[in-house]
Amino acid sequence: MEDLIERAARDLVNSRYAIALTGAGMSTESGIPDFRGPSGVWTKDPDAEKRAYQTYHTFLANPKDYWEERLSGPSLLGDLEAIKPNPGHYALAELENEGIVKTVITQNVDNLHQRAGTKNVLDYHGNAFKLRCAQCNARFDSKEYELPKLREEGELPPLCRKCGGILKADIVHFREPIPSDVAQQSLEEAWKCDLMLICGTSAVVYPFAELPRLARQRKVEKESRTEAGLYAVGESPAVTIIELNAEPTPLTEDGISDYLIQGKTGQMLPKMVEALKGIRR
Ligand code: APR
């Protein structure tokens, strides 16, 4: 594994536009369960997963019921306010600081990348600390709305202060479209990058899992200059795809990734930063 970490550090140093894609595996060392790992939320409670497939439908059908449900019980992921970033989150923030990682696209709703200091984060599946207008896509910090008080006063659902539309949690539920702004920015990053560091995801949930496949199969339609260089028509801009995960994924099996470093992100990423600094010295 040490060789692969050294290799990844070298690939990062040689990259011109590296991005990171992350999933629930990034946060298990912070105490948040993942979904499909051995002690994952869905693995342990398949009925909870079935119920989760109904949530967006409930919002569309009856937003008041949707909010009553959300405010009546604890989050599936536990108390996200009390949970802290782990060394893996800090290592990615350091790679951004070093000017290596340009963007982190995360499936996690836990806000831990931002709390670790990463500035350029795309919350692909939303953020648990925000609300989003279903009409104009405006986002608000949840704290701006006293939801328990609105509930007591029978004033649910909360309404958008910009357009008066109905607010939902910013979290993207199963069967809900990815918000267009985040979807577009993520596609542009997958198009621009020459290195993708994929950390702690089973890569089975779409459309997120499409991003590495798109980067691997992209073809230049017209001569274009990107941050990663100048490409001729039909050329495939080179991309290095590295997986850091506790187990192989369909990206490994389908040969989409160049190599898998098998282990814990909270242990491997800090080692990668050290190796990278060693190379740069
Ligand atoms: N380090 C590295 N890998 C880990 C670690 C760790 N500390 N802990 C768990 N893993 C691996 C697991 O082995 C698994 O392969 O991370 C992966 C987590 O996969 P999932 O549980 O499927 O989580 P994720 O890929 O983020 O799920 C995607 O599915 O349920 C929805 O919306 C939810 O965003 C989520 C999406």
C-alpha cells in the first residue's frame, strides 16, 4: 500500500487539475455510519431504505406532512452537529491549500469537508444544515428558520423568502433530481480534470457514479483548451482515476479507475499529503 500512496502523491504533484469525489466512507471514522458497508444504515435497516424512497414523493404530495415527519424524529445519520471532521477531511483540505485539489464533489450531507476548511465543495446530494426552495433553488441556512416554532404555530411548510415557494431540506432524496446548478458544475469539473481522487464511495448511486465514467470516456468535440491543456478533436484528455476505498467497487471491476488503494481514508489521505510534501521538498 505504501508504494501506491507514494504513486498517488506523485500523480497528484504532476496533475494540473485534480478534483476529489467523496462518499460516506470518508465520514465513518468520524462516527457516521455509511449506507452499504457491513454496518451501513441500509444494510442494517432495509426497511429504512424502502421508506427513504418515499420521502420525495411525500414532499411533492403533501409538504406539511413531509416537514412533520422530518421534525418528529432523529436523523438516520445521528446528531451531525456534534460530529467532527477526521484526519481524512483535513488532509483533503490541505491538498486544496497546497493548490493541488481544485474542487471536492461530495455525496455526503454532513458538511464535514467545509468544517475541515475545504473552500470549494459541491454538495451533490445537498447539505443537512441547509434548506432549498423547490421553486427557485435558493438555499438558506436552516437556522434562519425556527422550524420547531413554525411547527408549534402550525406554520409548516416553511416558505422561501425570495420567491415565496415551498422550502424542503436541501438534502437530495432518492428519486429527486440533482439540483441543476450543482449537477452542471460537477459535470464541468469532471470534464476539466486530469486527475480524480475517489474516496470512500461504493460508486453504485447514479448520477454521481457517472462522473468518473464520463471523465474516462470523454472525447473532445471541438479543439479546446482546458485548465489541463490543449486537445484536438476526437482526442480523449488523459485522466488518472485513483480510488481510495475499503473494498473494490464497480469502478475497479470495470477498469474505470487506474488503481485502487484499499484501506481507510482517514489513515491513507494524511500519509498521501506527507508523501506529497516529501516529493515537493
Ligand atoms: N475508508 C475507506 N472506505 C470506507 C471507509 C473508510 N473509513 N468506511 C467505509 N468505506 C467504504 C465502504 O466499504 C463502501 O464501499 O465506503 C463505501 C461507502 O459506500 P456507501 O455506503 O454506498 O456510501 P456512498 O457511496 O456514499 O452512497 C451514495 O447513497 O444512500 C445514498 O444518498 C446516499 O449519498 C449516499 C449515496
